[in-house]
Amino acid sequence: MKKITIHDIAKIAKLNASTISRVLNNDLRISKKTKDKVLKLVKKYNFKPNSAARILAGGKTNILAVISPSLFSHFAVNVLQGIEQKLIETNYDFQIFTTSKFTIKIGEDIKHVSEIFKRILLERKADGIIAISINIYNDKVVRLLKRNKFPLVFVEGKENYGHRVLVDNTSGTYEATKYLISKGRKKIGFSVGHIKLIESQMDRFKGYKKALNEAEIEYDRNLFYQVKSHTAPDEPGNILEHMIKNKVDAILCASGDWHAAGIMKEAKIKEIKIPDDIALIGYDNLDFTEHIGLTTIKQPLIDMGKKAFELFFEAVNNN
């Protein structure tokens, strides 16, 4: 007996094969009437490719979507490690999406980021999303996800729907800035990621300014540096050049330990002594920091990833 194909189902249903495919992938744009008609034929003719089998079994893909601004961010890599440690205990796999083609190439135009969230839902690519240091930036898409009760977990992100795994970024930079001030540093340079794009970076900036204000040190815009890339090899050198130009006596590198380590390397080349000439504090407490003698602000990144997966898994299984 000839094995029935998707084109046979389409012919019988008097629909396009692409419509059949959308039904089998649980595309929410397909009407209930069409979906019921197709699934009835799928069952009648025992047509069961993998996607159809998932739909008939209850609609789960057993895929977790993870969205991050960059796959090369040390922050994201450590959070992913925590996600993986919990994920391997289950029947889930994950698929990784990056927003870098929007946030880097388009720059300030961040509205396109929401298209990734929307596509994952409508094309039924996963059972839920963990978003690392990224928001949706589109209320219409947030409402769509909420209406469909689509599981969302934000690591270092804030939206009016979904679960969140957060640390107190404001306190981290506040305490670090206070420490530098206590050591007699008055011109404290501050490097940070995209403060309009990533909520945690704005919170770090707020902590820095709060400590300056309490110490009655006027905030100097010239001592601020917003990094353009977390992976470009010349960025640490650019940060240091900017700080030297503005005659800082300390740098709080809230953009992360990778940049701070690069600043240490560039400082050595320029025969600048750290911390004697310029004090330096990083952010995240990545594994390598203790080996190079970098003072840094600790974040429980792996634990954050573990907690994010636990929230996702609980949301999926408890609807």
C-alpha cells in the first residue's frame, strides 16, 4: 500500500500543503475549523510524521527555545551551562536563538527583536522560552504570548508577563563604587552594556550613580562608556583609551569580566599599574578572574540558569 504523503492530505482536504504543514506545527494563525478538518484526516489515514505525532499526543515539541543577545557573551554561556545541567535530567532539548542581527546591525531599532518571540510561538518551534538579558519590546507580542499562556522565563529581563530570575544589579555596582570611593578614588570611570536594551545594565548604572551621589561626587558623563560589542577584541582597548583620556583613577567595568581582563592586558602593555595607577573592578566573577587577580562582583550565573529551567519546566507541566 502506498504511503500517504502531506500532498495527499492536502488534495483530500482541498488545501495547500503549506497549510497542512502549519496545522501539523500547531500554527496559531490557522482556524480551529481548518485544524480540526486536517487532524481528522491525519488520524483517518494514519499520517504520522514526527510533528503530527506530537500534535496528536498533546501538542508538545519537547524543545526549549533560549534567546540571547549574543551566543558569545560569557554571561549567556554561564547561564546556558546552568540550564543544561537541569535540562539533561528531562526529555527536553534546547534550540538557541540570537538577537544580535537586530541589536548590532540595526542598533537602536530594537522593535524587530519581538519577531523572534512571535515566530517561536506561531511556528510552534518550542514549548516555551528562556530569554537571557533581553526583553520583547512590543506590547502586542506580549499580549499574544499571554493570551496563549506561552511559558516565558526572563533571566535579567523585565516584562509584564512571564517569570523572572533576577539579581540585585543596583546593589552590586553601588557597593563596588562605594568601595572604590573608600579607597580614595574620585574619578571613577564606568563601562557598561546597552542601558536602553538590557535592564540589568541600566540597574548597574543606577547603582554607580547612587553611590556617587551619596558621596557628593558629581556624575561626569565623560567617565561613562557604553560598550558597542561584548565580543569585539578591540573593545577593552577602546575602554581603556577613553578612561586614560579622561584621567580616571579607577574603572568599574560593569560590562563584564571579559572586558575587565582585556583592560588589564592593555594596561600592562601601556605600563599602567593596576591598581596603583588605575583601580579596576569587573563584574560576574567568571572562572578565570581568580587566576589573574581581578577584583570582581560575584553573580550566581549557573544557579540562575538552573532556576530559569526549573521555572520553565514547572510552567510547561502545570500549564
